[in-house]
Amino acid sequence: MPRTFYPRCTLKASMTRYEKPDYWSVKAKQEGYPARSVYKLQAMDEKFGLFSGHPKPGKVLDLGAAPGSWSLYALKRLGAGGFILGVDRSSLARDYDGGLLSGDRYCFLQGDLTSREIQEAILVQGPFHLVMSDAAPGTTGHPSVDALRSLVLAEAALEYADLALFKGGNLVVKVFQGGESPNLLKRIRERFKTAKSFKPAACRGTSCETYYVGLDKKSTNWADAG
Ligand SMILES: C[S@@+](CC[C@H](N)C(=O)[O-])C[C@H]1O[C@@H](n2cnc3c(N)ncnc32)[C@H](O)[C@@H]1O
């Protein structure tokens, strides 16, 4: 049996080690975002043009949207005609959004993104021009368990891209490196004209997380009729 590789990186249970605000967290609060994760999306947008490859106004599916930084960034990038569907089992932080997350350009579904009920609710709102997933499991400190749980969420994001992303659309998905994650990148490569692995500077140095980016979806499916 081949041994499965898990990198030596930090996945502390409940992330208690991350409580001290750092440069990115302070900057996020100063600039009106609830979480430092906004700078990961911004870096990927600047590098890959995530919001440029589709006709405007765009529709975006934001999986693992709470507390809301990626959604706020996307609302600003899409402009007046854009629409975002955010999904998370936790609530959004409303104290930074200036009302944006309560407007008619934003819809939030609270629940488990892997459940049948939430999937049905998402699909009726599609198709989308960009599917982005920053969803991450609560960590246990055991890299193999955490990588597996992360992969379940990333697989779900890829399924949403299969079912509800326009041809030509883009995908961003977070994974914890290790285990079967390279196989997921291979499957993204089959579906998109360009597929890359990218770790933004705002990721904590010790974190196992990285992002897979798929640009320009190749195939047609029911979503192309929308
Ligand atoms: C790193 S946070 C996302 C941060 C977000 N992108 C932002 O910028 O504010 C990861 C999120 O994934 C969510 N999550 C994890 N598993 C989930 C699931 N099965 N269904 C829905 N949300 C999930 C968590 O509740 C958490 O809010």
C-alpha cells in the first residue's frame, strides 16, 4: 500500500492558536471586512482575474460564506447588476457590511452545503459565473482527518461547479493539502481550460490550506441553457 502524504503544518483543534490578531486581521477590520480571508480572495482575483472572465452582471455562489468577507468583496467587484448567493451553516457578521449583505443583490442560505436540501435550494438560484468555496471544517489537530473533511467540502464545491456553473465560468476552492487533494486538482484540470494551485500571502505560514483555481469551464451542461 502506498503511504499517503500529509504535510507538516498546523491544524490546531478549534484554531485557538490563531486568536491573536495579526497584520491581515487588523487591516481587514480597518478596511471594513470581518475576516482576513478577504486578502486571499483579492490576491487570487488580482492574479487570475476571477471576476473578469464572464459577462457582467455576474452571479456568484459563495460556499462557506460566513462571516462574510468574500461576499462583501465580490459584491463590490460585481457592481450594481451583480448577485451573490452565500451559503454557510454559521451566521454572517452584519456589523461590517454597511447593509450590503441585507440588500436585494445578496441572498444567504444557512445550512450544510453538502445536504440535499441546501443543494436543491442552491440549484434553483443558478446558474452562476463564479463558484468560490472557502469552506473549511472545524479542525481536530489530526492532519489526515482534517484533510479528509476538507476534501468532502471541496468535492461538494466541484459538484456545484459541474451542476451550476456556466460554460466559461470560474471556480475557486479551498483544500487542506495532503491525502487525495492532488486528485481533485486533476479533476479540475479535466473540466477547466486552466487549473492552478495557489497559496495567497495572507494564508498563515503554518497552515495546510491552499486554493485550487479553475478558469474557463470547458463543458456544457444544463446550466448553459440559463
Ligand atoms: C474560513 S471560514 C470562511 C470565511 C469567509 N470566506 C469569509 O471571507 O468571511 C470557513 C467557513 O466554512 C463554513 N463551513 C464549514 N463546513 C460547512 C458546511 N458543511 N456547510 C456550510 N458551511 C460550512 C464554516 O461555518 C465557516 O464559516
